[in-house]
Amino acid sequence: MEIHSFLGLTNEMAYLVGLPIVFALIAIEVLVMALKGVRYYKWDDTLGTLGMLAGNVAMGAVTKSLFFGCMVFTYQYRLFDLQAELEPWLLCLVALFLIDLMFYIWHRASHRVRFLWAIHLSHHSSQEMNFAVAFRQPVLAPLFKIPFFCFLPILGLDPTIIVVVGTISTLWGVVGHTQIVPKLGIVEWFLNTPSAHRVHHGINRQYVDRNYANMFIFIDRLLGTYEPEVEPVRYGLITQANTNNPITLTRMEWVNIWQDIKTARSLREMVCYLCGPPGWKPGNLVLTQVQAQRS
């Protein structure tokens, strides 16, 4: 099957299966809102999300063949042949884990490397938390994910497996964006639940830069980035964007980076302003977002 045909079929299947699920989740969320007399949606926030989604989908359509082609290329240099060595059910589980591990690496880098944060911050810009926020996806994200996820075929994952299983992983990512699901007991030890993901979107001091995994929260537990939900979560950015304009959200941190680079006194400082952690200033190499806000 040609690349375009395969990817087109996969996208159609994702929308065919995923959209009814998403609409059902939103309907349930709205019903719970009505019963509780609370409000988790605002029109301007949701419209901004739809604008971000449109840009993300357009970029994904442009880059999907490049993404798949890069994976096919790197698959030639695989270290293992997992498809030949594992039973189909086990292969799917291994693929889910490896995809989530790579998601963790990409996601953590997107919070700790400033030019990647410039792309990713728009996803965190909403001060709401609802299923629609899952679709507030950065315009440039599909392009900048390629170098990370193209490493998976080297580990032995066939590109077709990555695309199919990755679709399942993506759908799971929608589930965490809600306030209507409480903590889920023992499940919190293994999976990225809505409670765990609410923490990730929080700007409370203890919640910043925590809970990066998409599906398996035990990855965060093992790597020391897990934080449980204790106090009520405040959402958004430490310095709130106060806009839902997709163009402004896409360019705002790039503008800040350029302004900082113009003040750089050396090549090293220029590189640190671009690739260092958000909030980096000369003499402070390990600032977190919280520290940067207080400096």
C-alpha cells in the first residue's frame, strides 16, 4: 500500500472511531456541568482551541508523509526486529510502552528546552480544563515531533505499528483533560488519569513540570517527575497569556526569545536563550519556570 493511501486510511479510521467518542465525552461533561451547576467551558477559550486545532491539523496533513518517510528510513537501521520476535498482543503492549516513553522524552523536553516550549506553551495557555482543551494543539508540534519519534523504528517498531498504536495512545490523551473524573484509586499508580493530568496543567508551585507521560504514569514515578493531585489546581501559564488568539499564542514566546537573543553578549548566551530552560538568564543554568517567575 502506498504511504499516502495508508496514512489517509489510518486518519479516516482515527476520526471514524475517535470523533464519536470525543463528542460523547463532551456531552457527558456538559451534562455533569448542568447537574452540578458549574462551568468548565468558555466560548472564547473554546474558539481559540478550535483555531489552534485547525493549524495543527493543517501542519499534520503537510508533514505526515515526511514523518512516515523518515520512520521508514530509520527502520532500515533497526537494532531489533520486534515484529518477528513478539506475539501480536505483546507487540502492541511493547509499542504502547515505547511510544509513551518517547512521548515522555519529547514532552519533558518541550517543557525544559525553550524553543520547544515556545511551540508547546499554547497547549497550556487555557485557564480552563475540559475535553476540548485536549485539542488545543500547537501548530508546529507535528513537525518538531519527527526527530523524536523517528527513533522508535531504530528500536524495532515497524512504522505501521507506530501509526496504528500511536492513534490509540493519542485518543487516550483526550481522556485526561477533564474535571469531572475524581481520583481512581490504585489506577493512579499505573495510568495517566484525569487527576494526574490536571496536575500537569497546573501552575501551583508543586505541580509545575510534573506528570509528563501520556498513558503510563509509572514512567513519571520511576523517573522522579510524578506529583499527586492534592490541592485544587489552578490552570494556565505562570505568566498568563490572557489571549485566545491562535496567532498570538503561536508567536508570543518566539518574540520573547528574539528579544532576549538581541541582548546576548556571546554565542553561548544566544544558544542558552534558545535551548536553555524557559526563564534562563546569564548565571542561572537550571531555572525552572517557577524560579524564573520569581527571579
